Amino acid sequence: MPHLETLLERADRLLSRLEALLPASAEPPWEAAMAFRWRATPVGGRLVPVTHPHRVRLADLKHIDEQKRIIDRNTRQFVEGRPANNVLLTGARGTGKSSLVKAVFHQYAKRGLRLIEIDKTHLGDLPELVELIHDRPERFILFCDDLSFAAEEPGYQALKAILDGSIASVADNMLVYATSNRRHLMPEYFEENAATRHVEGEVHPAEAVEEKISLSERFGIWLSFYPFDQDEYLHIVEHWVGVLGRLPEDRTALHRAALNWALGRGARSGRVAWQFARDWVGQQKA
């Protein structure tokens, strides 16, 4: 039957194409790295090893001592198998939120801590990822960087369920560390606050406000980051110039150049200080 043979040939070619899309092994390469990225595929997500992760030292992060103390304590509790909290780091851009997560990971990586970075567009895969690591002996931080989304996005509801609110129990070998420029992770509008009611001295927030607060409240620890003042910014500049090169004895020209650099960028932050130091030291070595 020529017609049947043709159909079988087409089916065989289709199966070959589908097999090519499947990952080579269902078991993630746990021994290949200590840090991973979650990548979506046409047939589900998979973990990709990060063989050369960005190494940040806690000692290099200046003027966020209280934030460092709290996240270090929480992570140490987690690594030691004691109760610990999910952490939300919010505030001004370039003040060390993401760097602090990377630094505390490297601090405890040799004690079994692993880092999995997942983009907000892939948060809908969280149930699959959580199931994948549920019975592993390592301790995992799921790192969600620069979170901000609308309530209708699928990742929003998936993250809420994983943090607290799903019928399935959350694995005790996993925490979520997330960074955002917004305290409640979502845009807020004046009319939502205007809808808040006062009844016999009690405040009743509007439903839209309650919905936005409900996600951030699922994080047990909130760490706030603020813009640096001029002295703090210059101290960070001096630190990075010393790390990357050599500090001049007379720092007047260095400070003037650093302040002009910050003025041009419109911010005094740790990131701006690091970028200036790279430019300054690079020019001195030319």
C-alpha cells in the first residue's frame, strides 16, 4: 500500500525531528557547575551550567553593611539546614542588590549552596523546576533578578504559588532571592490608593492595592537599598581604584573626575563607581 508507506515515512521523519528537540539526558548536569540558568525549550525547561560565574566578594560591597549582615545570616541558617526566609531586595539601581546575591552565593558555594537564575519570562516553569530539585541534597537559591510585572502575567501567579499558597508543599532545600526596583514588584497608580477606604478608624486598602502587596508579603525578609551620598560614592571609587590599580597620593583629581563621571550618569551608585574606576585605571595604564 503505497499510501500507507508514505504516511509511515512521514511519521518516522516527524519522530526524528521531535527526538532532536529533546534534551540528551533528563538528569541535569549537577556535577558540571555550582551555578545554573534555567532555559526554556519547546518540550520543557532545562538547567544549563554556568561554568564561569561572576565572582563577587562580600568585602567589595561597601556601605550596605546591614543588608550584608541580614542576608549572610539568613543564608547561613539555610545552608545549615535551619529555617530561613525568602528574600526580596529592593531599591535604587546600581546599589548592590544583584551583587549581594552573587556574593553570598560564593560565600557558601563550597558548603553545598547552589544558585539557579531564572528569568521572569520563564517563571511559569517554576513548578517543573521545583520538582526537579525537590529531592536533591544540595541547597538551592532561585535567583530572580530585576522583577517587575503586571498581575496578568503568568509568572506572577506562579511565583506567588511557589512562595506560599500552592497545594503542593515547598521543598525545604530551596529559597527565592529576588531583586526589584519596586517594593511591591508591580506598577502602582494614584487612583488605586484613592480607592482606599477608612471605616471607623480602620484602613481598608483597595483590592488592587491588596493584590500588589500580597506578592511582596510572601517574602519573609525585605532588604532596602538607598542611593549613596557623595562621601560614600567617593569611598567606593577609591576602593575599586585600589583593587584595579593603585590609588594616587593626591586624590583631588581622582575625586573631581569621579564626581563629573557621576554627574554625567545622573547617579552616585556602586555600579557607577565601578565603571568610573575601570575607566580611570585603564587610562593610567595606557
